[in-house]
Amino acid sequence: MKEDHRISRLRDAGEDVRHARETPDTPQGRSPSYRLAYADTDFLLRDDLRPVRLMLELQKPEVMLTERGIESTVILFGSARVPAPDAKAPPNRPSVAKLTKWYDEAQRFARAVSARALQSENRDFVICTGGGPGIMEAGNRGAADAGGISIGLNIVLPHEQEPNPYVTPDLAFNFHYFAIRKMHFLMRARALAVFPGGLGTLDEMFEAITLIQTGRMNRIPVLLFNRDYWERLIDWQVMVDAGTVAAEDLKLISFVETTEEALAIMDGWNGGAGC
């Protein structure tokens, strides 16, 4: 039988962790200094270990997505506060109920994209959201409707962030660092669908547009659903008139109202990596 040279000849690190649990109950064995460094949570949470934690948050999802064979994603951003059609808007935010139709459209879009992903055995065009409620839930829900998989990149927040039930369980990730989470949104992105949202959605959208504008990532379709919302929120022409952005920069985004319009742009895309 051919020997597998990939097998490590070194002692397994997990075995040493298990062995360390049997440390003699002595002053030396109880000392924090005696703990294995990589199994010592108190040590890993020190301020001066922040670079290690950043590296771990970058590496863990990358390893797991690679092992699943996921090569490209379609990112779906939008408000966590938009209720599903069969849910009531929070009493302190009744106006958000007017955006319910965009929950439906996000679900439709994700369902259509995921049907395409199935053709590549879920390697390409896998839906990826922030993993929470609202528009994010609609994206993961649409993928589940199609029988596909989807990714949820959650982040620890005081409210609104826990994995919605439609995220594929072994593709649900949790982050502490916003910057690393945003990197993972864009590292495999082939298209970006942005539905009405608040400060978090704006942050994620402008980060992506800035990276495209400055050539730090390939151009991809940036699809803004609901032109009326975005044009009332942002007067894009003000920046052009002031000379702070070029008129050409406004071509980095496309306004759409329906899933069909979004898919047509993705199908006709030739602005870089392509779709």
C-alpha cells in the first residue's frame, strides 16, 4: 500500500491537550504558566495577543470554506430590522413594515442564485449573508428554498445578531472583528446585492465600492435594490458636482428593482472577473 506522506509524524496537538488535563494537582501544575499556550484561553484573550486572534478569525472560515469546495459567493446585504411578510414590525419601528416587499425580493433573488449554484454542486455563486434576521434571513431562506447551501457571517453584537435558522449549520461563522468579517464577505464575492439597510449596510457597501474604485479588488456587479430608497438616502450627484468622485465612479453601481434585472446584469457582466 502506498504510504501517505501528508500524514504528520509529529505528536498531535490535541493529544497533548487531553494529556494536560491529567496534570498533577500541585502548585506547579495549577499555575497558569504551566498551561499549554494554545489551550490557555486567558492567555489568548490578552490585549497583546490580538494579532493572533485576528489571524485565527481570518484563517478558520477560510479553511472551512476551502474544505467545502466553495470557490465563489454572491453577497447579500440589507437591514436586520426588515420583517418577514408573516411577521409583525416591532411596535417602536412601525415604518419598517413598508420595506417588507424587499424581504420577499431578497428571498426570490437568493432562491434564483442558489438554483444556479446547484449546477456547480455548490461551488460557485453560493449565497453569503451576515447571518442574522431581516434581509439577511431572507437571503439564507431563499437558498434553503432552492435546496442549496448558504453562508452566514455573524458577529457578536448586543442585539440583532444570532444565526437565523436558514443558514447551513456548518457554514455559520461568528466574528469579533468587523474588519476580518468584511474581508470574508469580499474574498470570494462574484456579485454584491444590497437591499435597503442602515448604518451596517452602508458600511459594508461603501467598503466594497471603495475597494473596487481603488483597484484593490476586481470589479463585480454592485446591485442596489430599490432606487428610490438609495437616491433619497444618498445624493450621489453632490459628490460628482463637488469633484470628490468622478462621474465614471457612479458606474460602479447598478440600480435594480427585481431579481430578473439583477440576474440580467450578472449574466451580461464583463467588468472584470465576470459572472
